[in-house]
Amino acid sequence: MRDDIIFEIEDKTNRKIRLTKTQWKHVIKYHRYMVNYLDKIKETLINPLAITDNLYDEKVRYYYSYLKHIPQTEKYLFIAVRYLNGDGFIITTYLRKNIK
């Protein structure tokens, strides 16, 4: 594994998805609370509640899980993944109120 990759995991659809240090820095810059959700991100990619399409970019998929034990009103973990050449990488991830 390259040293700029935090993790690489196989998702529910048997595709590899990676999270790089660069993207992780971007995520926690804007969503600081996400530092506590790294394991949940992995779990969501492996066993999502839902996977939806991006209406504007066919190479992007959205992964969701429901987090019932958190106090926030935003209870869905949202992960945006872009696929290139069969492999994916996380664009961003944060908590949100609903599935789109």
C-alpha cells in the first residue's frame, strides 16, 4: 500500500475504494467531527444502507449508513466516491439529515 493511502477497502459491489491522506485532510478541514468516524466510513462502504447515483456525474456514487446512536440531527453518514478505471476514491464524507 502506498504511504499516502489511509485505507483501501473492497466495497459491497466488490470494487476497491481508497481514502488518501490528501482527501482526509480536506474532509476534516470542513467537517472536523469526522475524525471520530473513520471506522464507520469503512463499515458503510462494506455494508451500506443505500448506494445512490449522482445525477450529474455517472462516475460518482453516494454511500449511506444510518447512525441511530448519535445526538446530532444529521444521522446519515454520507460518503461520495468517484470511480476511475474500476477503482474508487473517497471525494468527501460527512453527516447529513437525509438520503439523496
